[in-house]
Amino acid sequence: MARNPIQFQPGLSLPAFLKQYGTEAPCQEALFQHRWPKGFVCPDGGNATGCRLSRGHYQC
């Protein structure tokens, strides 16, 4: 069987991932910081004010 390059890419081991992002809250915070490092900005209008909706969605 051919080796899957995605499966064997370097990164966090499962125990390290769970230690760093053990629940949904730290995962959501990390994704927010990655997407908007300077705070939320609406991708359509550029508005910097917004509110967090359920399930991690944001609305300006």
C-alpha cells in the first residue's frame, strides 16, 4: 500500500494535541486568533464590530 503523505506529515501527536486543545473552547480561540490576529474584521465589509453567535460563528 502506498504511503499517505497527509497521514505522515510532521505535526502534533494526538496526546500533544489533546493536551493543548483538550476541549472545544481552546480550539475555537486558537482558530479565532489564527483567522483574525488583530481582532474580528468582517470579510465582506471590513467592519471591526461584531458579535459571536452560537457554534463559533461571528456576525458584523
